[in-house]
Amino acid sequence: MPSHLAPCDAPHRRPDLTLRRTCSRFAALALACASVTATMTAAAADAYPSRPITMVVPYPPGGPTDIVSRLVAAEMSKTIGQNIIVDNRPGASGMIGADLVARAAPDGYTFLANASLHVINPYIYRSMRYDAFKDFTPITQLADVPLVLVVPQSSPAKTVQDLVALGKTQPLNFGSAGSASAQQLAGESFKTRTGQPMQHVPYKGSAPALTDLVGGQIQLMFDSMPSATPFIKSGKLRALAVTVPQRVAELPDVPTMAESGFPGFDISTWYGLWAPKGTPPAITAKLAEHAALALKQPNVISQYAGLGAKPVGSSPADFARFNLSEGQKWREIVTAAGIVPQ
């Protein structure tokens, strides 16, 4: 190669070498930043929690979600190192409280305690301010709970078939913890199976619905056992049937819906915890760990048993898969009930 070309050739090689060196430096810097971020995240998780934590319950005090969640919150406060404060934010079928958590900082200091309604709402409401599946990080399933069909003690219906016969002589209104709740869908399924017109009356949680049921403002309700059982045991309400395939130990004399002439009637509800999207995995794992520990405490086990609630305590990964499968199941139930999204 002629020597006079060398000076012109060198400038073409130097920028390429400089670019490679610059890219290497950027790669090293990115790797260092990632390492620092991981270290800071781990350190934050190790330091968590350093202040009180808020558990948002999107229903009024006294309802099943509130009862199940408060028991766990009290026990978690003893082991996680900070108080867990229950903040009731009822309204809009649980969506007011859920929206609050969806918009909270993903730092583990605000999380949601909700029922299966959380994964039902997307198939009931056309427009929601959050995505129930994408805007939350699943933490753990707390409990699985049967529903029980209850009527006022003053009702002439002593059996499910009596209730069906009563519906042929007078209009019946059934209450629920809110639109799209498992309670409503159980009532809608009962309405479809009997072929009788019944009016759904949604409430802001089970507690006010049960109060009106006791007072006779509504005639029946499929409710979660944690909130209905105290009314049954006190004699204010009469239990006609449970909505699971086998009788439950807490109400051994109460038949199943299948035994009452409705084969295949199997609807239950469940409760769980969710954090805002983006919450570090180490923090959700810590919350799940302490929730599972709380669910193993003898007083929680005995109180859950008295309410018909079965403790679960799943991992975040298992609960995430459960969310998706339950969403599919409830979508099919909503469709079968003929409920048109609002």
C-alpha cells in the first residue's frame, strides 16, 4: 500500500476504535448501575418495613372481607415489625379502595385486601380506572369460603324449596355485598335456575345488606359465611343451604344446594392480598411470608373455622396463576347468568 495513503487511512480507524471503547464504557456503566440498583432494592427490602403499613379494605367494617383481613393484619403486626393499619374505603363494588391502592407508591406500605370480586369486576364494568390484572402485584390468597343462603328468621321458608314456592306467591328481592360480587352471581344463578323473577339489591358490603335482611327489607341473600354465621348462630337469620358440594363442619345441619334440588350449584368466594404494580418481589415475598405465618396461628385457625373460612397462604407466584384461572371461571359464570357489562 502506498505510504501516502496511511495518513488518510488512520482517521477512519480511530473513530471506530473510539466508538468501541465508548460502548464498552457505557456497557460497564449500565452493568454497574444495574448492580447498584439491585443492591439498593435488596437493602430496601431488608430495611422494610420501617414505618406502619396500611391494609386497604374496600368494604365497611363488619363485612366478610373486613373480618378475614383484620384477623391476619393483627397477627402480621406482631411478626413483621410494624403495625398494619386497616383502612376501610367502601363503595363502587370495591373499586374505590382498589383504585386507591393501584395509584399508591409501590413500596409495600399500602396494599389491598379484597375478595374474589377483584377479578369479577372486569367482566361487569366496561370502564374501570385500573386493570385488575395488570395494575396489581398478587401477594397471597388468604382464605376460601363457602356462601350460605340465608333468610330472615321471620320468613315462612324453612327450606330452599319453600323459598321457591314463596317466590311464586310474592316478589322476592335478594341482597348482595355489591354489584358483580360472588353474592350477586350466586343470586343470579339461583334466579336463572328457578325461572322466577327476583330483584337484585346491591349494598356497599355485606354488613348493611345483612342488617336489611334481618329487618325484612330484602327476602334472601347468598352471603359469605364469615359475616353470615354470627347472625345464624344468634337466631336472627335462618340458613337454608350452603353453596359448595359438601356440607360444612360449622353448619352440619344445613344441606347443600345440590341436596336441596339444585345439582351442580357450586359457588364460593375467596379473599386475598394485592400490592400496587411494581412492588419489589422481595417485599411482596415478605408480606406473603408473614401472612402465611399469621394464617398458621391457632387463634386465626379457630376463628376462621368458626366462620367457615379455610386458610390458604399461597406464594405470590401461585396466587398470580390463581388470579388468572379464577378470572376465566367468573367470566364464564357472568356470561351464563346473562349479565351485560355496565
